[in-house]
Amino acid sequence: MPPNLDMYEARLYLMANPSRDIGTTLNGVPLAWEPGLYGSLKSVQNPKATYGGFNLDDRGYKDQDSTASCEFPGQDMLINYTSPHKSDLILYHLVLIAEHGQGNVRFMIKTDFDAPEINIDNPVERAYPSNDTTIVARVVDETGLERVWLAYTNDDWLTSTSFDLVEDKNCTYTGIIPRQLAGTIVKYKVLALDAAENQAEMEGNYTVKNPTQIELSLSKYICDVDEPLVVNGLISHGGAVVTVDYACDRKVYDSSTVQADSNGFFSDEFTPSKSGFWRVSANWSGNPTCFGVFSDYEELAVSKIAVSLICNVTEEALTIGKNVTVTGSTNPTLNYARIRLVFTRQNGSTIETSVNADTNGNFTANFTPDSVGSWKVTAKFDGDSARFAASESYPSTFIVREVPGLGFDFFMYISAVVMAGAVAVIMIVRIYRSSVVE
């Protein structure tokens, strides 16, 4: 309403419905039920559908459900009315009753209450102080758009700036927010108004900061477990405190915090504790005027530590039934490591036993061969899951012989038994003969 006009009421009267024999039509247009123009009322079928009662008197008949009043000059009035008939040709009269003042009244019969649909394409989350920021929105409305505009603020809406967006193809609208100072948070709204004065808005925001670059390199890209390396880096902001992460199997095993010098250079030392493919990266969380940053990954291949095994026998030849002593050592020292000793017979079959190394990586074991011939023994270490590789020693050989003189003594023993038996037989024969002669 105009600011100098105080309205009394706005009233809506249902005046004709030719399909229900209320009023008539002229050239397809319904004409008011004449008694109703003089204040008469009539209800047909539906008691809520009361026809007529038209008047301009502030004390005259009015339907409270289709009436709005005004409390002060310039106040808008709204009648929210739903027709009791869905598809009939209906005639209504709208009455506007002024109270004080003067002015031109603008009114609208509104049947569309759906607000425009707004979608922001690729919402901006960060911007740099050297660049303007382009906002692109797709706005759709079935009844037609009256205006699409953008409002933005850099002080949390204490002040704001607005401008119309430029229509492009495919219902897109574009606007440019000028560059802002580093450290600024820009909040904005895309607003749209359709022909039925339905308004919609969508909010967004982005932060303006300086960009940050970070580079990383390794002193070596292939190494063994427990072999140290150096990580070197460069960040575009001198004095920044950088975090260096060391990950293996998608798990961060170690992190270091290092401070870059005034030129942005930084370095860190790292010793991998397990084998596998490691990823080394660096990151900085940023500050009020500079964005944080994550570096690219640098990959490091870490191999298990090679183990050298020595295996010796104390005797190169022994007789069957005797023990052979096996000694050996590990390099590097493997405290309490389980060492497998594989003994191989002359025919290729094997016997296996195991022994644990001591605190110095040395081991000793005794073994009793079960057959004569050539033997060999090999020490084996199966490695572990993270640090040490599997290894085996060169074989050591030894000979197992029969007990010395065993064949000659046995022959002499048999011969003596046979000769003694023969002598006994001869003596028996002689005794027998002597007794016969007598």
C-alpha cells in the first residue's frame, strides 16, 4: 500500500457460478448474480459457498475467511482464500475500502505460490586476492522471472553490495564479485523474484587467502630397513611450521614437525622401521591470510635387511654313533632368532632340527647321524614380517664312517670258534677209539 494511505479492509465476494444456476454468462463471461449485488445472500449445496452479499459499507456483510484489514498507513493486506469449487467458472468481486489518506492501490490476484528454483553451479570455496570471483547460478521458474540478482558482503552483512546477474543460455545467470583482500570471508546470496512475486534465495560463502605451494624430495628412493634418509622441502612462506608424515600400508607410522627457514627451506631425517612401499608427504595448516597445503606423495621402496648366515661343523669326519657339533652365527646379530638346521643324507633325504641364537647371534647344536656316508648341513633363517629377509648359509659337509676294525675282529672271532670246535671233535673221536681198542 502507498505510505500515505490507511486502508480499512479488503473483501472478497463470491458473485456468480453459472454451472450452479447462480448468475449467467455473456459471451462466455460470467455475470454477477443480481440480488447479490444488492447485498442478498444465497447458499447452494455447499453451505460454505455463500454467494452475494456485496457491499461497500464498513458495517455491511463480509466473510471473515475472505477479509483482510489494515492497521497503519502503508501496510499491505493479504487475503489467503481457497475456492470451494475446483473447476467451475467462478466470478468474484474484490472490494477495497479506504479509511484515511490517499494514494494509488496496487493489487494482485495470485495463484502461483511456488518460488523459483536456484542452484549454484560449482560453488566457490576459496579465492585468491589477485582474482575476481565468478558466480554462476541456474534459476528456473514456470511463470517467468522478474529479476535475478546477487548480494554479497565482506563484513558479515554489516554492509553489502548487490547487482543484477546477467542471463546466459540454459537458464544460467552469471555475476562477478570483485577481488577482495587476503583474509576476507565473502558471504553472498543469489536471489530470484518471479512474476507472482515469489522470491527464493540461495546462500554461499568463500574465503580469500594467498595460495601456498610446497615441494618435497628424498635423498634416496630405495633403501633398506633401518637405513636413514633425508627429506628436503620448500614452502612458499618462510618460517612456516611444516608437518612431514611417513605412511606405509595406508597407515601413518611417524610424523615430524619442522620449521622452514626464512626462504622456505626445510629438512627432516627418517629411518624406516619396516619393509614395504612408504609414502612421504608434507602439509601446512595455513594462517589467516594464506591457505594450507598438502604436498604430492613421494614414494620410498624399503627392502628387508639382508642376513648373512655362517654354518660350520667341528669335525669333517666321524664314526657312526658319534655326535657332530654345528656352530654358526648371524650378521647382523639376530638376538634369539630361530635357526633351522637341515641335515642331508647321502641319498638326499633330510632331517631337520632347530636352535635359537644367543644374544650375540651365535648358535650351537649337536646332532647324531643315523647312517654312514657323506652328509651336509645348512643353516636357514625364515625372516620376519617387517625387518629381516630370509637367508640360508652355504652347506658344510662331513663324512660318517663305520667303527674302525669291525670287519677283521669279527672274522677272527668266527675262525677261532670254528677251530675250537674242530679240536673238540678230534679229541672226542680219539677218546672213542681208545675205548673200543681196550
